[in-house]
Amino acid sequence: MSLSSKLMPLILTACALFASSAGAASEVPYKIVTASKTGTYIEIGRDLGKYVAEPAAISLEALESKGSAENVQRLRYEPGVKLALVQSDVYQAFLDEAKTGNAEAGDIIRPLRVVMPLYDEEIHFVVRADSPLQYIHELKGKKIGIGPLGSGTALTSRTVYQLMFGEPMPVENRQYLSNEEALTKLTVDKSIDVVVIIAGQPAKLFADMKAEARNYIKLLKLDDSAPETARARKTYFPATIRASSYTSWLPADVPSLTVKAYLVTYDYNLRSTVGDLTRFADSLCINFDKLQASGHPKWKQVKLELPPLNQGWRYFGPMERRLRGCIAAKAAPPAATVSAVPERPRPPARPCTEQELVLGICRR
């Protein structure tokens, strides 16, 4: 058996004992920025606080926000915010801006680091139930609620539109509104035609809707045969919004698009902060099964792995090392049972040399 395979169980045991004993100490107050109170991000943040931070003696408060773009800035500058949930296209947009020479974007994004990828978030394109629109590629020229300024939804909406139609979304057609405001304007005022909402299913906003909702709204479908769809899929990926996620009002599965969510932190070098976050990483690995069993259903789609990142993206080294070590330990095969070997006769006792004493191999 290799030395590494012998050490792995000891590493896991030590991490588990450290995490459990840490609970006796006073908790470190940290914050994670998420999204709206009716979205999935805030539930993911609360799960991390309950099942990961708490066993590591960290008090992690999940904060509401406008979404990913705001989260990037708050992680960079707001005291106490040590973690953020960020959409992949938003993270990439900051990197792209930095490459063009935008100094502010560079100052914001370059010190940020990925902890791990999470899950795919479904993009919901909502229209009125009586709308003639059926497919996502029919959005051109429509008035669209694209989420608040500073939200990941706003960036994604504009990016999808640009990819599909080869031109920016007209300024007069963009409505920067919260999900609730946009749905009101869609169904009551009827002053907009489409609302874009990004949330991992089942999202509280849709899950709380009653059966009567189908009289007021429906979801647009992705048409794989449309050339606009092929262009959008250069950046985004196909997804299915399942009727089982919203049993009260969604009559059938709806094909749509998706964007990846990431857990992100900062490139900290303060010893105490690095220590806290490495404890968090240990606890994340050790308690990952609890997240999948008891947390939001989206945790079941998360894989405990650290795949290669896009160019310009980097993992946070101290957490990466702890996660990779723990992941490897979990994946290591159980130690083989060693057959009993007859004991050899011991040589006659003799005085030990100093070298043997130092090495701990002295026989008396």
C-alpha cells in the first residue's frame, strides 16, 4: 500500500475532528452575497451557512442583492463579504472588459478567485398566457424586463439577445426591473412583452405560484432548429424546465437555456482569513453529502470536483489544495486487508545505537 493511501484516511479523520471541535470556539462572522429573496441563490447561501460554515465555527450570513454583477463588486469592496455566488457569463464579462483596457473592471475582477463550480441555472422567458409568442427566438423587437441594473439577469438577457440577433437590444426596449415589478408590468399593466428570470429550479418565486398562474403566464420554448438558437448556444447551454418543479401551474416540460453558477471568493493573504476559509473548504468536502441530502434540490446537480477553468479564471490556492486533498481521500479505494504473516523470531536484544533511537526503531 502506498504512503499516500495510508495517509488519506488519517487526513479525513483529522479534518473531521478539527471541524467538529471548531464548533466549540466562538464563530467568525462572515457574509455571502446571493440574489433576491425569492431566488435560488439565497437558499444556496443559507445552506452553506447551515451545513458548511456552522460546523467550521463560521457564522455565514446570506445577504440579498440585485444579482451577480453587484455580487462581484460587493465581494471586492464590502467589509465582511468573503464569498459570493456569481454567474459564469458575468465573471467572464468582467474579464473581457479588463482585456479591453477597462482599468476599473480589471481592479475588480483580477483579485477574485473561484472556490468551485456549482450548478446550471435555468433561464426562464416569461410571457402572458395569451401572448402569440411561443419561442425564445421570437424576442426580437419586444419590450423585455431584463432584471435590475447590476444583476446577472440583465447582462445575460442582453448577451442572449446580442448573440441571437447580431445586434444590441434596443435601449427603449430594456426595462430594468425586479422580478416582481416585471411580472406586474407583464400581467397587469401589459406594458412589457417578456420577463427574463434566471433561477435554479425549483425557484421559490415560481414554486409558490398557484394553479391560477397558468391563466396569466407561460414560458417560451427553445427551438433547436432555429438559427438564432445555434448562435445563442455558443455561450449558453440547453436546459429543461421541468413540470415537476412547478406542479401547480406548469403543464409540461419546457426546453430553455442555462448558465453556470460559481462560488467565488477573494485572493486573501491575511493568515486568519486564510485559516477560516481553509476550514470552510474542509467542511464543504466533509459535509457535501449533507448538502445534497438536506439542502436545496439544486445541490444534487453539484459535483464535488474542480475542473479546469476558462482562461483568466483561477481557483483560490489555499482552498483548492484542501478541496483536492479531501476529494482525493474520498475517492481513494479502501485499504486492502493484509493477510497475517507468521512472526519472525526476534534477534537477541542488544544496545541500541543513537541513530536507531532517533528513528524510533530501537529494539530491546
